[in-house]
Amino acid sequence: MIRKFLLLSCLIAANVCMAQKDILFTIKELPAFHPKGSNIYLAGSFNGWNPADDNYKFSRNNDGQYILKLSLTGNNYEYKITRGSWDKVETTKEGGAIANRNLQVRESTTVELNVAEWADRFPTVKPKSTASKNVAVLDTAFLIPQLKRTRRIMVYLPENYNADPKKRYPVLYMHDGQNLFDDATSFSGEWGVDEFLDTQKDKACIVVAIDHGNDKRLTEYNPYNNERFGQGEGKAYVNFLAKTLKPFIDKKFRTNKSREKTFVAGSSMGGLISLYTVMAYPKVFSAAGVFSPAFHVAGSELLTDIEKAEIAQDIRLFVYAGKQESDNLIKEVTSVTDKLRTHNNIRISTVIADYGKHTEADWKKAFPEFYYWLVR
């Protein structure tokens, strides 16, 4: 009887945590020279960091105050305020970048916000590139025929690539290429992949970085349709990786073409599509780095596909999540990895970091551990 009571108590507690809480955001103060009539939005981990999502647009109440009411599950979120694009994001009074705002949803509440300034109020200064000399732009408009659009592709070549013309290298394909090598192009700081790999003389690797598609990111990195974000284009995108980009890279550079030396990695939506890539093309990719994956965007279809998957080859997965990201993320990672483990030939290394937040800075910390696991 006691066991049943404890089980019922746990279920009730779980339902309370999952229940929607009403959060009212109110903007109390705007900059002195705020453009009148401009739209204001929230962009954060709750909407894929879309800076102009109409579902997260503030309205004006009878007093002319900007307000936004959301229903969110009990969770941890990060967000910023924008005027519809990242070049119009909130800043300090001096125009400096600010850290992501944090919201811990435990109960219904009101959140009062003050905006010091907007980024477009200050002169645009092109940041200095921090990319290593071993990083080069392969193409600024590489065709993705499967999606009828183009994308910038960058390539990192090992320090001693030209020293031995016979040596061939493993290849790591990574998503969200803007964020990997260069502070000048990153969303909120680079991963430092190039600087780290510059130190790995005995474990060298080629990295192919594919820029995300800006407003197409949430559909390109999702194999499934989503009511909020639209029709999934992930299946076409991973077909591009396996059937178009990899053959091109193999012809142009001295790669080890084998599946055992071909890998893929990404974070958030990039983590989701990395897992899907290795499942969809196990004869091409043998391992994936799945950082802070946005499994919730895929819904139950991902679990169904994992259950039905026929995977004859051994697959390795490095799955990372941070305890500071989201309560639900850990549950989602556990649910998906448990389902993946029903396949005997899928080997998973799971890292749950106490410090981890949903940021490039934390993925940068985790990257070396992933890389040593990858090329051991």
C-alpha cells in the first residue's frame, strides 16, 4: 500500500512539473530613442531562438505597455529581447553584448523587463576574425540541390596537411558552421574547434563546417513536420550531406573515405540532425556527436523511427547534455538513449555536465572530451 502511495505521489509530482505555467512578461523601460511602433519579440530556447516569431511578439495593453503572456512547462529557459532580428537585439547602454536572460519556471508569475539599448543604435564594427590560419572558405554559395538553395561551407585542414601528400585523414562534418571557428561570425562566441585541433598533431582530422540556413535552420535540421516551425526538410538535408557534400570533399581533399573515419556532430537542432544523419546513412557515417539535442522538436516520431530502424553496422554516439539547460532535456535524452540501446550494435557514451548550459561556451568545454572519444 505504501509503495502504491509513493508511486502515486511521484506521478502527481511529475504532472505538476509538466503542467503549463502562465508567465506574463512586461517591459517596464525602453531606451530613450526607442523607435515608436516597432515590434518587440522574445527569442529563446523555447522557440528555437527565432528573433521574429509572431507567437512570441509583445502586444500593447490599454496603458500602452508592452506585454506578452506565455504558457510554459516547469523548466529552465534562456532568452533575449529583439526587434525582429539579431542586428536589433537588446544591448547594454554602451551597445555591448549582454548575456542570455534566464527564466526558471516553477509557478505562474510576472517577469518585469528593462531594455537598456538596441544593437542597431550603434555603429557597426566588423569583429576581428579569430579563425585559425588552417580554416578556409570552400565556397560561399555551395549548391544544395536537394533543397534548391546555397550555403557557405568552410574546411579546417590539419596543421601538417601539406607535409605528407600520401597521408589521408578522417573527416568530421559539423552543423552551425558560423559558430565553430570564428567569433566574427558566431551567434554568441565560437566553439574554438580550430584552435583545439591545432594542438592535435597526432590525432589530426579534417572538419567540414556547414553554415546553418538562418530562417531555414529549424526546418533543415528537423526530419519531421512541426506544427509551429513548419514542414521538416531534414531528410533532404542529410541526403545532401551523404550524397552530395561527402563525395565532393572526398574528391577535393585527401580523406579517409571509409565510414569508420567519417563522423558528424552538432548542437541543439544540430544535435537532432546529427543523430538522424547517422541513423539514416549508417553505411556512410559511423559516429555522431549529439550535443544538447532538441529532441522535443521531433516529437514521438523520432522514437518510432529508432524502434523501426534496421542498423546492420556498429554506430557510436556521444550524447551530451547540461543540467543547467532544461529539466525536460535530461528526461528527453534518457528516453531517446534508452530506446537507442535496444539496438545491440549502437554504443552510447552519455555525458551529463553539472555546469552545462545551452551555450557555445559550454559546448566548447565539452568538445575536447568528445574529440578524444571520437578518434581514440
